[in-house]
Amino acid sequence: MLFNFIDLFAGIGGTRFAFERVSGKCIFSSEIDKFARITYFENFGEFPSGDIMRIPSSDIPEHDILVAGFPCQPFSLSGVSKRNSLDRPHGFECHDKGQLIFKIIEILKVKQPKAFILENVKNLRSHNKGETLKTILNMLEDSGYHLYSAVLDARAVVPQHRERIFIIGFRKDIERDYSIPYIPYLRPRLKDILDQDVDPKYTLSDKLWNYLQQYRKKQREKGNGFGYGLADLNGISRTLSARYYKDGAEILIPQTGKNPRKLTPRECARLMGFPDTFKIPVSNTQAYKQFGNSVVVPLVEILAWSMVECLFSGKVLSPLTSLFDGSEKSSKSSSDGEGTTTPTSLGEAPQIVSTP
């Protein structure tokens, strides 16, 4: 073990998986969803603590790095739209989930770890015309940290278009030279994660397939782009969401002579970068929700490696380190600048846009 960390809003442990691969030891975790806690236990041998809001910050063990993917529903495009339609508050005004970021900030102030990494949906950057993110960044900086943030698209390392904002902080008194790394473009293809023999139960029924086609037709007549998506097997998929269990419409796999099918839970796991050894002990419905809410493991591993390299001066060699051969780290990614990837020895990487 080179360092220890705590895993907040842990989900099924994707971030833990990434940080353990770069020589970290998880000494505390928290997750409120009972089904996610089951999956976490089956893969890591321990149940996360429950509701973080009920745990005094002083009771959390001292740690080197805090990792957290705080709930995104109050800030996501779909979450905001749904709450508006139901006349419910979103953002910070969503008292059950929108204020959980304040608990993270409280822990940072009390425990003062060397560094942290936070993950959320891209829409956090534009929510409330940017004021929400501005408030969060100001509070994090006031807690004693230099900040680096960027929106990264996981399509560089998995065959899925998935943009998420990452906020990385280093305590001001120990920070070394850091910049968010380039993400090597591996040109992943969707067909490489698909099973060959799939249970017929994943094929859409005639009734559901006809409904999805009619729905898309009506939406296009209205000038909207809503509707199902037939995936390009030689390319990448749309974003996997927690609602995938409903009908699988956003990522449908074409089949010759048959209706398209949904991804299986194992294929969803691969789409998020989990190895096939990762256990799926829950129902398909829960599995779809869990992977749709997860982080992309190899992307977080690259970020984890860059943070640990900065803190511990190259004392850890990540399994992904070889991906950086022939490329350099970004020199412009920061909380107040813009950074984009440039071509590497593995091809031109997708754009990385830093937050304003």
C-alpha cells in the first residue's frame, strides 16, 4: 500500500477499483443504496457504511485521498427536466441529493486529505448558468485546495460516448506540479465487448420494437431528436444511463433477421470498463441501474495514476502507464484555463474541455 483513501457515494465500487489498481487501500466507504451495497460487498468483501449524512465527519478515519461521485440527478439534463415537469426543485434546492456536496466539503475541511477527486455529469458545468459549479469550486478552494477540472469523454478508452466532469484538488501546502493528463485514444469498438451467443430474452418484442419506432417517428415529425438508437458495432454507443432497464432504447444492438436487442448486464459492465471477474449478484434491473450510474473504470484509473504520481513522485507504475508513451501531459488544464488533447502515438484523442 502506498496511500489510503475513502470512497464516498461509492455505488458499486468503480472508483475504488481504479484507485486500488494504483496501490491504494480503501479504509472507509459509504453508500446508501441497498442493492449497490450488495454488489459492493460481493466484489470487495465489505459492506459500505450507510447514509453519509448520518455519519459525523470527525468519525471518518484520517486519509490521504478522498474520492466521491456525488449524486448527479439534481444536475443532469434528464434529472432537471423531470423535476421541472413535476414542479420539484433541482440543484442545491433538491434537499435529498442536491446538498450532499456540502457534506463532502465539510469532510475536506475537517480531515484535510492531501487530495481529492469528484465526478459528476457534464451538465453540472452549465446548471443555473454556471453559478452552481462556480459556487462549488469556490467552496472547495476555500477549504484549502488548488483545483483542476475538466470534462472528459470516456470514448477514448471504452466504446461509449460518456462525458463527465472531474474536479481534482490538491491541498495547497503540499501541491506539486500537476496537470490533468492526456487520455490516450485506444479507438475502442462496440463489437469487441459483445457476446456472440445471447439469450433471446434480450431481443425486443414486436410490441416494444413497434412502439419505439412509432415514438421516434412522432418525435422527428416534431423536429426533436428523441428516440431509440441503433448502435454502430464498429464505433461507439450512446451514453449508458440508469434508465436502461426500462427498454434499452438508447443502445440497441442490431441483429440480422430479428428485432434489435438490449445489451446484457455483463456487456454493460464491459462498456463501463469492468473486467469479467466483476461479480453481478443482483437482478438485471438493478444491474442496469448500477452500471448506468457507475464511473468508467479505466478513465478514472488514468486520473488516479496521475494524482498518485504527482503526490508520490513516480513510486507507482500503473498498468496504464504504457499508454502514455509518446505523449506528454497537458500543460493548460486548470480551474481557470482550457485544455484540449493533442495527437499521441496511439492516434488523435477526443477533445478534453476544462471547465471555465
